[in-house]
Amino acid sequence: MLPRPSLSFTLPSIHDSTKLDCRVYHPACLDAPLGTSDKSWRRHAAVVAHPYAPLGGSYDDPVVHLVASTLLHLGFVVVLFNFRGASSSHGRTSWTSKPERADYMSVTGFLVYYMHYLCSSRQSPVTTSNNVPSPTLLLAGYSYGAMVTMQLPPLDSFLSDFTSPATHTAMADIRLRAQHLAEQQIIMHTTPSSPRKSLGMRVGGDEDISSSPKAHDKSRAHSPEREERIRKGVRELLSRNKLIHRKNTYNPTDQSGAVEREETCLEGIDNLVRFRCAYLLVSPPVGIVTTIATMTFSNPFSSWSKRRKGGTVLNRNHEGYAKREEVEAEAKLMKHPTLAIYGDQDGFLALKKMRDWTAQLSSAEGSQFDHVEVSGAGHFWIEEGVVYELKEAVSSFAARLIGS
């Protein structure tokens, strides 16, 4: 269903720099002679997250591929990634799903800046006119990946951490990797003799992408030569990027008092492309899995809040702060176009709770939340005919988003 990826590489997670395997797929118009200068390319992009890794979930999942290929056909640049502990990504699956949320945010931050630098090669400016709507950024997930997508904080709140990060952080590394890879793609599209596109450019990931997902899963080796090339590109970019010096205040975890530290940071980008955010949830495990302690939604952001502030949150504020972020995470699904797709025979969700939840979100004043319940469909979408209904629902929703 999916072609070979245009890019295969690794990214550090902003949670703890764990290496994550990523793949970028370009739509056909980007592989045409005009490349990024093709005016038919509207700069839409999507991330699709996979099911639970300990149960075999990875970016080779067939439902993930179905969603990704549907979006790719509509002109989206699509990114797939392996959560920590999945396939050849480093680390292990967490007990809380909090690190996995940071993994997802890492990939999203990369995609936003990758798209910015691809767009900057165009003749037209990256900002949009009144007649041309902003491009869409669709954050999607299937099963466990849908649960993580649901729990993400609003896009602007975590993209702010990529605005001017200290150069020693994973956020800066991700930004520079995005710039380096985008510039390499531009060079490949503008150099006639470049051995390009059809074989893809693989940096820091597996040398070959096997046609067999099972065979690929067995190959956990990363190419040190290709990883070194991307690191070299990042170092070169760092040497020519404009840097700023800023004093940041940190609260140590031992509560010994605030510490002020001067750091070298990347400069912010004034004209960073602005996306219209949307969400796609395929078989979100509402009502059963989300009440298990290992995947609880009761306090989704506590450790992320601590990490981004450099210290602890006072106990008297902790519960209220976590509740506020939980409310914000759910509110984003009503504020932005969102589609939840599930089957009425899904054994990984409580159907009544799912129907109550979707009814509550869709009936709220001004809500953009919508849902599709597919009769006869189970969690894995293997029943006769249901996969076509899933594809049609994804295609219709995405087409409405981009106005095609």
C-alpha cells in the first residue's frame, strides 16, 4: 500500500533523547520534476502513530499503512515513527505512556520544521494569503497510538519549546535535523544528476527497507555511517545558524532553590509556517484500556510539566495543574476538526462509554468533533468489507480538511 519511504532516519525523544525510528513519505507531486515548487502541493502534513508495542505494534502495522497511504494519495507529507521499545527504536515501552507522548511531540516538532524548510525553497512565500488557507497538520493514531494522540497537549503549547531551544537539547537537535534533511531533499530535487527519490534517502536508520515487515522488525541495526553523516550536517548547520545567548531559570528537583544559567540557543523563526491542526482517532481504546493503571488518562502530563520547567511542581498545585491540562487535552478535540472512527464489535473499548464520550464531545457548543461507528468492525478491521469503510471515512474527513 505504501511506497518506499522518501526518508528513513532517527530522532531523539525530547523526553530523554531515546532514539526513535522515523519514516517520511512524500506525495507523488514532490517526486515530480517540479518538486517543492509545484503549485499543486498545498503543504499538508500528517503524523500517524501505531498500536501498543508489547503486543506487536509498530509503524509496519497494516491499519497504520492504510491510513498513511490514504493521506499520501491526497497529497499529505506523512510521517510514521516507532514509539520507544517498538521494533528497532531504542528504549522500552513505559508503564504510564507519558514518555510516548513526548515521543509523539518530538516527531511533530520535526515535521513542522521540516515542512517549513521544504516550503522555504518555493518561489512563493511560506505565509498564506487571504485567498489560500493555511495547510493542515493532521495528528493521527490507531489504537494505543490514538490514545496517545488524545492525550497530547494543544499543538501551540508544545511547539513553543522548539521556538528557541538551548543548543544542547533534543529540541535543538530535532530542529537542525529537520533543516538538514529538508535541505538535502531540495538539493536532490534541484540537481539533475542526483541519485534520488525512487530509492529514498536513508539517514541514521536501516540501510534497506524490506518488503516484509516481519523481516524488517528483525533488523535492529542502525547504520553508524549514515548517522554520522546527519550529525555532521547538524554540526555544520549549527556553525552557520544565528545563535543567541539567554539566561534561563531552573528549579532543581531537590528544591534547593532556583538556579540561573546562561545558555546558547537557536534563534526563533519569525515566518514559521502556521498549520491548521486536526485530529484523527482510529479505534481509540476508550472505556477499557484507558482505565488501566498503566495507561491512565487521569494525570497525563505531570512528568512532562516537570521536565519542561526543569524541576518539580509543588504538591498543592500539582493536582489542579494536571486536571487543567487533562481538560485542555480533551478540549482540543472539540476546538479543532476531529474524527473518531471505531467498530461496534471492538473488544478493546467499552461501547457504551465510547458512545457516551463521542456524544458528549460532538454535542458541545461550537464543537468540531465528529465520529463514525462502523457496524460489524472489530479492533483490527479484519472483518469482511469493514476496511473499505475505514478507508472511505479517513479519505472523506481528510478531503474535507484540505478542501479537495
